Amino acid sequence: MQDSVRKAVIPAAGLGTRFLPATKSIPKEMLPLVDKPIIQYGVEEIVGSGIPEVVIVTGRGKSPMEDHFDVSFELEHVLRTRQKTELLALAEHAAHLARISYVRQKEARGLGHAVLCAKQLVGHEPFAVLLPDDVVQADEPCLKQLLNVYEQHHACVLALMEVPQDRISAYGVVAGEALGNGLYRITDLVEKPKAADAPSNLAIIGRYILTPEIFASLEQTGPGAIGEIQLTDGIRHLLRTQPVYGLRFEGTRYDAGDKLGFLQANIAFALRRPEFAGPLKEFLRGLELGA
Ligand code: UTP
């Protein structure tokens, strides 16, 4: 069996209801963080982690994503003729980032179902999953940090983040045994527990390395409470037969699929850009923010 991780799946077929009305006709994955669509950060993280192949799970109304990662002859021709070399490089970059395949999820039946849609394109090999609206700012790409663990243990690895108790019920939460250096051997997972029932303060965020047995687990996992097939339920099923690890990764995660998280991510990413950092800080200071 192929043992190294060569493919990453990006589920991007969700309806983006938390971001209405912006997402009524624009995929949320195409909303810009500073000057790039959210999904491009995800593809860049995958490539920057050494994974060459990307499978994007799309749905109706999501074709702007495919256009974004394709060649745009007219635009490139105009920029070339006008000798706008820097802009041309930006436009061309997205089309040559990675080898991307697409598969449709015909109905938004949950994250687990979206991953299952990629089964044929992934085949029987370990793979990564990256949720594009979880954007991570980190010195070493978050997915690469998970791959380092995978290379040691050859088992599923989930990215974990500490979350305050009043926010924990919005996440999938793990119970686990600490192994040191932020690594945990996971013993249980609960999707969106009540704060009082949460087994820890460690939430799963949108980065995973999964073994191909997850597909059989998802096929056996019925729809959960809101009629969706949950990825956490599939991983929980897998726990019966395989070890699953969690890594408290180094870095900061922003939920760019949420309005406030999106604003925070835009500010944080813009502050890292030399051309914006100075003027943006000056602007923020000038707002005379209250306490
Ligand atoms: P989210 O729950 O953040 O996305 O799923 P959503 O369902 O689009 O958003 P809201 O809650 O309605 O605002 C995480 C990722 O999984 C994908 C989404 O596109 C997102 O990237 N997803 C979710 C699918 O591909 N299919 C689904 O059925 C559900």
C-alpha cells in the first residue's frame, strides 16, 4: 500500500450559511483574505507541506473556484501586452500551484459525506483533509506539522487547539492521553458537546491526516442529529480498530467562514504584509477604539 501522503482533499461544497448574504451567489471559499481567495491559502499550505495533488469537493454555484485555479488566456494576454509583469505573475501563479481534480457533492450532506465523495480520486492510500475556512498562520505549515507526526506513527492525526469553555460546544472535542510535545493519543471524540460534558478543552480544527479505512467507517456511519454525515463520527468509528493521534499545533487559526473570524483574519494577515502593516496600524490607532 502507498504509505506516504500524496493527496489532500479540500471539502468546499458547503452552503456557507453563516456568511449570508455575501455567500448567496459567491462561494465563501472565494471571499478574499487581503488579496487572495480563502481557498488559495489552503492550496498553498498543502503545496508548502510537500503534497502535490489536491482534490476539491465542489457543488452547485462553486465554479469560480475552478476558474480561479485555471489559466485565464484573455487576462494574461492583456497583462502581457501591457507589460504588467507583477500582476501577470499573480494571475498565473494560481493556475500552476498544484495538480487539482474536482468532484461534485450533489447535496450538502455534511463534512463526512463530502470526504466520502473523494473516495474514488483518493484511492487506497493515506491522505490529508484541509477545511479552507480554517486559515492558519504558522511558521511551519499546520499540515506539515501533522505530517511529521504521521511519518512517525503511520496513523490518523488531527489538529487540535485549546478553546475556552464558553466556546467549546461549537467544536468537535477530544479525550486523550498526553504523550508530550503537544501530542495526544486520542481515546474518544464528541461532536459539539455541551460545555459541562466536554471531555477536554481540546477542539479539532480543519486539518487531518487520515488512513483510507476512513471511507469504510464513513460508509457505516449513519447521518447524525441534523441529518448530516459527520467526519468526527467516522473517526470515532475508526478508533475501535486503529490508533488516532492529535497534535496541538503551533500557530494561530482563524475561522474565516464566520463573519467576525473573517474580519480578524483579514487584519492579522494584512498586518503581516510589509506594504500594509504600517498604514493599517496607523488607521487602527486613529479609530480611537474605546476600552
Ligand atoms: P462548514 O460547516 O464550515 O461549512 O464546513 P458550511 O456548511 O458551508 O458553512 P455554514 O455553517 O453553513 O456557514 C466546513 C467545510 O466543509 C465543507 C464546507 O464547504 C467547508 O469548507 N462542507 C461542509 C462540504 O463540502 N459539504 C458539506 O456538506 C458540508
